[in-house]
Amino acid sequence: MIGNKIYAFAKKLWPINRSLTGTDNRLTLKLMKKVCKNLKIKEIKTGTKVFDWKIPDEWWIKEAWIKDSNGKKILDFKKNNLHVIGYSSPVNKTISLSELKKNLYCLPKQPTAIPYVTSYYSRKWGFCASYNFKKKLRKGNYKIFINSKHFRGGLSYGEIIIPGKTIKEIFLSTYICHPSLANDNLSGIAVTTFLAKWLNEINKKLYFSYRIIFIPETIGSIAYLSKNLKKMKSNIIAGLNVSCVGDDRAFSYLPSRDSNTLADKVAKHVLKWTSPNYIKYTWLDRGSDEKHYCAPKIDLPIASIMRTKYAKYPEYHTSLDNLNTVVSAKGLNGGYEIIKKALLAFENSFSPVATTYCVPHLGRRGLYPTTSTKDSYLKARLITNYLTFADGSNFLIDIAEKCNVPIWDLYPITEKLLEHKLIVKKY
């Protein structure tokens, strides 16, 4: 099961403190490059204007802790990197309990969970802990220390371009900015890495080219679009934002803003035939990088296939979203396989065109029973149904829908019809 390899890779990436920028993002990308050697690690300098935004300062953190009045370390960033708010400013002082509580984030409704909190664009310091931890704090002074800094550096991202027979592209994007959170979005990083590995292995068979990026959420997608928009709008025919694909609970679909692109058709079709009870969301439920890819003036055909959607499971953005209780090898395997099915459906995005007038003589080609009986036609019904819609106006996904079968049932039929020159492909 490929999920076992993906899970092992996720475990390797788990402790790394990813953020918008920084050395840990680069370390993550370097480990991914060992799996996909054609991954290119690129940088955009601090202060670079990207549409209405600017690339922020780089953030570095080495150490952070809280000590009680006895000098005992009671909270340590090294034990859990969620203990410090993302992009926290440095601090080194002794404070009262009341001041500590003002800068200590917790979740009273989830008393054992450490929340994931960030402050990317407003400088402040702060710690995160469980509500149970906060309740145990007693009056007195506390020594707090965060060894961090902001400086002019750069934003790192990964890009894989896999050329096919055409410059027209399929697009995959996932985000690398979250630290130790398993479903959101270590699962997306690990699954997309292994999908890229598989595409590299079959690259000589690919018709479409593939553009795969690993970026920090929001600022990364905005920055990438600002550098590549013209080529992306010209070449991308479909794509997926890969997020939250590792749990074992549900499958979900989030449409593009248009909701009727090739990406939407494929996503709904694949989910219908693999997980018919999947959860359907609307564009109003957007929240990740799809909101940038499908924004006005961008309008790329990008949808999302997920397991349990971000913000829709109780462990979301807390320490409870881990590799022991939320994400599993089986869940990752399911996320990988369903997106792989979608990519194969994209790869088969052509319109078959029949080459003969009337219905061809299938019997002499071994495609139809030569002895006519009451139900003999049933054995070849799918082939004849395929051919009746092979007029060049229907994509293969459309024919699958009209015939009420999964598109992968049409792949061997396509090969047979091509072999006998009864159809040609129109892209």
C-alpha cells in the first residue's frame, strides 16, 4: 500500500517547524527533493511586491520556553512547535501571571489541545498551551524567553515541471507553511510529493504537462501567480488544490468559483464512483489557496478533492491533529488514490471521434458477439454506447457520465477502438 510509504515520509517531516518562510521550509523542500529530484527550490526576496501584497521578512526561531518562579521549565517549544505563535517576536523578561495570561492562547472548549496561532503581519509575542496547563498556573512571576528574529531574507517554494506531449498543463498546488499539523497540511505535502513521483515515473506516457508547486499558503500562491500568471492562464486546463487528504473519515469536494470546469466535472465524477456519500461544499466555503487561483482576473479552473475539509473536524488547527489520532496510512492511501484517479481522468481529457459512417462492423473485429441471441447485444452495449457519443463534441468524462459508468471503465474500450482505428482522439 503506497499509503505506508507516504505515512513514513510524513513522519520524517512531522517535527519540522514550517512557517511562511525560513530554514525549516527549505529543509522540508530538500527532503522532498530526495523523493522528486526534479523539484526546484526557488526564492522570492523580502519586500518584493506581489499584486496587492509584499513578501514579508523571513522568520527564524531557535528556542522558546516559560519558567516558573522556581526556575523550572514548564513549557518548551522544543517539545511542541505549536507552543509559540507563528512569527512571534523575541522576548526575554520576567512577568506576572496576569501579563502571561494575556499572551497565552488556549482553547477552553478543547482543554487538552494546544492551538495553532499565527501573527504573520503584525509583530507580537505569545505562547500557546492547553487550557488545562493554563488552569494550573499559580500567582507569581514567570521567566519567558523566545529566541527569534525577523530579517530581510526570502520566501522559499518548490516547483516541479513535468513536460508532456503538449504545453497544455494540469496544475497541482499544496501548502507547506503549517508546522506539526497532520491533516492540515502535512498530508497534502506528503501525498502531492508521491503523486509527483508517480508522474515522473510515467512521464513518457503523459499527454499533458504538469505544473506542481509547494508554497506557503496565501502569500505563496499570490506570489507564484504574480510571477507566472500569463503562462498559467494560457496553458492550464484543470487543476487541484491538495489539502487535508490524510484522515480516514470522509471525502469532500470544493468547487471552483465557476463550478463547471473540467476540474469540477472530474472531481465530482471520481468521487461519485469511489465515495458516493462524499460531502459537497460550495464556493462560499472556500478558505485555502483556491480562493486566489479562482479569484476575479485569475479564473483558473481549480477545484479541491479532500478528505475531511479544513475547519470541519474538531482537531483542526490544534495539537490534536496528529499522526496518531487523525491521519493514518490508510487515510493517506485513500487521498493519494482518489487524486491519482482524477489525474488519469485529466490525462484522458480528449473527445473521441468515430471514423466510420453508421455503426462499424464490430463483430469482424472481435468486439461484438458473432452469434445473435436475445441478449447478445448486452455484452457489447457499452462499446456501442461509447461510439454513439463519439462525435467529437463530448469529452471522455462526458461519455462516462452519459453511459453512467466510471471513466476508468472506458479506458480499455478506448484502447481497443484506437487499435482498430474506429476512433481518433481530438484534444
